[in-house]
Amino acid sequence: MISRTSRDLLHVHAEQHGGRTAVVDSQGAFTYRDLLDVSSRVATGLLAGREDLHQARVAFLVTPGFPWVALQWGIWRAGGVAVPLPLNSTKPELEYLIDDSATSTLLFDASAAALLEPIAAARRIRVFPCEHLFDFQTAPRLPEVTSERRAMILYTSGTTSRPKGVVTTHANITAQIMSLVQAWEWSADDAILLCLPLHHVHGIINVMSCALWSGATCHMLPRFDANAVWDRIADGRLTLFMAVPTIYAKLIATWESASPARRAELTQACARLRLMVSGSAALPVSTLQRWKEISGHALLERYGMTEIGMALSNPLLGERVPGSVGTPLPGVEVQLVGDDGNPVPPATPGEIKVCGPNVFAEYWGQPNATRDAFRDGWFRTGDTAVVEGGVYRILGRTNVDILKTGGHKVSALEIEEALRAHPAVRECAVVGVPDQDWGERVAAAVVLHDGVALDLSSLRAWAKESLASHKLPSRLLVLDALPRNAMGKVMKPALVAMFKSPGSDPVA
């Protein structure tokens, strides 16, 4: 008998979809019934005769596909907490995540066995190759899991400190899903392509879980490949697509290198999709404009983070303002506050605070960090935004993208958007470098188009037409590539370190 509080768990909700196709991967198509059957086998194997895992952490490293979903759901159905591990991680990175989460069981596929087996052996952690779990016969009874239980630990990107484990309950996950299903009008007729890493909210919640809540189909690629993505768009089965700005940039480059006939085919295929979304990093207006020329779609930009899922979104229907992230999503409350914690006046930048059932439960094992992250029940995001024309515009991370130079507060994202318009600049990122006289110097790292050069004086001379003098870069680095994490976010602390080393181009 399912309790009232467990009816809205994702894997319980899926029971109504039965024979519909849930997942399509390189091995074939799998129904919701298949997913429920295999996940119950996984749960039985994990329980090993016990009644309940009682929120024990189970970490898993598996290539995206049907087995990944079956393992996640199996962990939940056994009463455990799922800890998805990032693909392509180093041994020290995996050891940190496993140790920090106090993982009791490790699951993996063949590609990860050589890396994880020694880690598990050194810690005497129980291990299961995932295919072995699929062979168990379902136990006559699985534990009853309520929505208040911890469900998952995702780790922050750790760009400014060691990654923190963000704990979400089943109720948090349900709230995050239902908000997006309502706002973006998901239905069982939808089909979406997953080409994002499955250790972040974007792929796990926005793509995969929203699809599986709705009775839709999630097509899953083992990793991002621009040609494979275009092939899936071209085959006409998709209705939605969600990605990060760097993926859209790569898709644009692939489209531009294709033959005229292929370009026409791909553009026509895009018209069959009802929604395309961009997030996880700031979307350059130039990318938005070029994608619209190619696809006919004005990308929907939204704002969220590991701790809250999604909080703000441009509308599904109606005007989408370039450079903005829209308005609060259903069930989410948002405030902008000043340094004193009080709401700021209209049109004044402030830190984003969020409140609602979507907000995470705690940082794993860090009660002080959890306490410091909240004020009067509101989660302090550490992001700065301003409301203009009724919609939110993100100015950046308060301690990373808001620069204090010569007594002025400036947005690194605003400067980046201006510099991207320079004909020599392909990519750029702006950071603040500590300076005794100015507080911080505005420092720009750029990736140039092939065959062109750029120096600081010419960049400043060009940029002064669009930027106030205190916003002009006074340091410049020309790089072959910007340092990015798995979700395409520029790792700005790494850039600051580069500027502190010899070789950057300072203004006298």
C-alpha cells in the first residue's frame, strides 16, 4: 500500500505510463514497464535481504542510457540516496566524492571497473557491476519510501572551493519537476534528446526526469557529439531540445561546415521541434541570434542552480528578452536583496534569494555551510541580478562576476557581451584581478578567430565606444581555449590564477 506522501515520487508516478516508451539508447527502446521491472531488480540486489537501505549513499558511475536510469530508480526504490559520479573524473576526484558522501555501495559499468574497483577495495565498500544487479528476481516487497527522505546528492562545480554535496529530498525533486512540466507544458507526446552529463541538475531534472514524469520519451546519447545530435534532430522524432551555450556553439559550427543541402535539411528539421532551451551558463546574444537564423527558434533562457533546480524562466509563449532569464517559475518565490538583506528598490541590482519546495535540504555533512546559505528561510544564491522591464537579468556571481574597481561595481557578464562583438573575438571571459590601487582590475581573457591578432590598446580603443572607461579591460590574455567545466561554465578562479602569473598584458 502506497502512503499518501509517496504517491508523487518520480518512480511511483511512472507506473501510470506502462507500455509507453521511456528511454531510447544505443541498445534499443525501453518502456516504462521495463524501467520499473529492472529498477525493482536493482533494488532487490542492493537490499540483499534487508528491509530498507535507510538512506545509505549509493554512488554510481555509468554511461548515460537505460542502465543509468534503472540504477538511479533502483537505489531510490531500495530506500537509498543516489550519488551520481561524473564521467571522465580522475581517481583523486572520485575518491573525494566517495569519501565525502560516506558511500557504502559503488555501482559501475565495465568502462569504470578498472578505476573504481581499487578505490572500493581500499575502503572495503560493497561493489556491484551494474549488469549483475539486473539479474536479480524482484523481492516480494520493497520498502515504502516517503517524499521527505533524502533522494540524491549532487556535487557543486567547486570552482571557488571544494565541491559541496547538495542533498535533495524526493519532495524537492518532485517540486522541481512539476514546476517545469507546468511552465513548459510537457506532455506524454513529447520526446527529448539527452546529450548532457548526468551529474548535474540540467540533465537529470530538466531533461530526463521531466520527460519520465510526463510519460514522454528520453533519447539518450552516451556523450555529446555534434553530428549525432544533428542526426537525431533530423530524424524528426524530437519535440524538445535542451543544452548549454557551448553545445549550441558547436552545433552552429557543424551546421556551417555542412553542404547547402544538408543545411537546408537540418533547418527544416528544427522547425518540427516545439521548444529549445539554453542554460547552465550565460548565453551570448550572438549565439542566440545565430541559432535563430539557423533554426528559427528563439532559445528559451532560464536560471537555476544545483541547490534550487530552476527558479526563473522566459515564457514558453510570449516574448523572450535576449540576455534575460524571465520571471519566477510556478511555486518558486524570488527576491532581490542588498548587502543588508533587505529587498532592493526597483531597477536596483541585488542578490537573488529563493524560497519554495524546490530548495534543497542541506549540504551533506556541512551544517555550518547549510546555516550560512539561508537567511530567514530564504536560500542565498550568491548570484546578482536586476529586474528590467519586469524580467530578471543575471549580472553574475556576486563574488566572481561583480567586480569592484575604482569605487564602481561592474558586471563581468556585461563586459563580456560587449567584447564578443569585436570582430577578432570568438570567445571571452572577464574576471577581477586584485590591485592595490583599484581594488580590482578588469581583466579579459579572449580566444580569437583564426588568423587574427589583438592587443590590449586596440581592444580598449575599440571597446570605449560601448563601455564606460571604468569597465574597459586593463589586462588581456589571448588563449587557445577558455578553461571550462563539464557543463561549459568558464572556471574563473583558474583565469584569475593565469592573470597573476607572468605573461598577461597590463596597462601601464
